[in-house]
Amino acid sequence: MSPKRVVFKKASPDKSATIYVASRDLVDRGDGVDPLDGVLVVDSSQLGGKPVYVTLSCTFVYGRRDEDVLGATFRRDLFVATRQVFPEPPEQERPARSKIQEKLLRKLGRHAFPFFLELPDNLPNSVTLQPGPSDVGKKCAVEFRVKAFRADQPDGRSSVSLTVRKVQFGPRDVEPSPFAETTFDFLMSDKPLRVRLSLPKETFGHGEPLRAEVRIANWSNRKVKDISLSVEQVTKVVLYSNDKYVKSVAKEETSDGVASGCSLAKSYTLYPRLEPNKERRGLALDGHLKHQDTNLASSSTMKQEVLKELQGIWVSYKLLLKMTATGPLGSSEVRVELPFRLMHPKPEDAKDTNECDDIAFEDFKRSFLRGVIGEDDEEEEGGVLNARWPTNGRLGRRKKSLIENARSLSRQ
């Protein structure tokens, strides 16, 4: 049986506009981002001759709309692209149609109109902070959304929107294997302790085991014990402040030790995955779509000459090696850190599904995930998007103060 090309569709509440998109993943391939090409079907009799536009936006969201007070919004558009789709622009202004658009136009008839939107390559990837049980309706996220609307009613019943996500494939490793090597000198010890931590490569795919090589040469008079390794996710909210969240997503604790004058060479395997961390608040996750489960957020990357503050949420990973060195004057902790990247692996070349003759339409349906609730348009359709809203840190205190001041003014 030949494969089918899945096309996602969603209609406005009054059924006057229906969006069709061939993919909800906008992939950053390093040299550019895949465009969003789709088709909009309109019921001109309901639109009253008004033009219809389609936008593609990237927004940093913090909190929820009903808590925006005194004109202080906690939503900031990092990018918005807008195109008029109906009526169609003059032929000389129309972009070239993709193969899937040609198929959809033939299948959907004369009321279908193509649209084509592009993203610059300096925008962050989709990311959201994992919610807690009490964080209903609140979120901290960088999200991408495509929306169609009638010109005179941007948020009316003729508007329709759905979430898309921007993802990035990890680069092929061509550099030497990363390592961190440190020498520790102790009081009343003539010789040092040397520690080397290494990884076979710098970029790991989601779900891939992480094998770390530890080498210890203990020439000191101290005894090394309680060797442990952990993978730490470091998340910074960089747009409004520098709130920072550090979460351990994989850990290996051992009773391994190295006596004075001895050495150790051993491999340890860690599994940085979302499954054992689903209930942890504040964990950064990749953007999620529909019934698909998500994963830990990918490492953030940034092109040259791009302001880091415009990335909204910055995610990085490091491997942390800890051990305790004991001696006649007490004990001290020894730490070695090694940064690495966690990203989507670049897929092998596959058959181009644009060549498929069969098209399968997948209707939008709201569904809820464990640990991450939500789909598209929860705020517009009366539902809630349950995602992590940090209440500590400078931004959380600032937001709380603004809300309290507004309530005080209203009582006066």
C-alpha cells in the first residue's frame, strides 16, 4: 500500500474559513527554515466581501491574558508575517506553488487559495516550561502559531488558528570528542588529583544513551569516594530577566572510590529522557502538538549577530561529575563540568511524501497529555493551556507586584 500524505485541517467556529497545512513542523536545517505552505478554503458568502489574511507568528508568553494589567503585557511577538490570501493578489505577486499545494487545490476546488509564509533563521525553537498541578491557564513558552482571520474581525468567529512548532536538527559531529580535564591540589599534599571527563561526541539525539568516560589519577594523599554523574538542564528566561532554572534530568550515583596512589578508568551510562521527569515543575520541553508526546527541550543555538535576549528562553545541557575527597583535615567536594548538546537527530534521507497521490486529512481535536495539557486555541475556545509559569525569580515578583498594585487601584 502506497503511503499517504497527512494534511492537517482546522475550521473556524462559523465554518467560513478552513486552514490546511501539510506539516506542523518548521525545521531549521542550518542554512534556512522550511517554509509554511498551506491552503485556505473560504466561504465567501459568509465573509461579506471582506479580505482574509493569514499570519505566522513567534511569541514569547509569560502568564495568561487575564492577568495583563495597567497596559503591561506578558506576551511579546518576536516575529509576525502576514499575507493576504483572499481575494488572491495579482498573479505577478503570487509565490510559486508547492507540489502539495497543487494537489490540495485540485482536491478542494475553486474556493481554495494557497498561502506561503517564511521564517527568518534567527528565531528560537519552540519550547515550554513544564507545568505544575496548580498552574492552570498559566504558561511560560516560546510558541509559533498560524492564524487566518477576516480583516474587520481579527478575533471573531471567522478566525481560525493552530499551533505549529519550530524544531532544529543537530549538526553532524566532525569535531574531536569533547572532554574536560582538571587538576586539584590539596593542602598538605605534595601531589595532585587529576580528573578527566569525556564524551564520545558533542551532540546527542533525544532518547539516545549518554556514555561518559571517567579517568581519575589520584596521586594525592586524599581518598576519593562517592563518585556520581548527572545530566543537568539549565534554562534561562532571557527576554525580560535572567531567571535561571537548573534541573537534573538523569543521575547515576555510585559507591565507586579511588584510594591514594591508585587510578580509575570507567564508563558510565546516563539516560536524559522526559519519561522519568514528567511530574517535575519548571522542566523545559520541546513544543508539543496534538496527541503526540513531547521530549526534553532541545539545546538552544544562536546565529552570529543575533541578540540572545530575543531568544526568549535559552536551554543548555551539561554533564556534571562529582566526588568527595577525604583527608586528615576533613573532606571537600570535587566537581567537573562538560557541556554538550541534546537535539533532534537529522533523519536519513526518506522518500518525498510530496510525490504521494493519496492525501489523508487529519482534523483538529483537542486532547490532553500527561504532564503537558493542551492543544491549539485553548484560550479562544474556553479551554486552558496548562504549562509551567514560574512564580519565583525577579520576573515572577515583578508580575505579582503589578497585579497587586492594579487591584489596589481598582478598590480606590
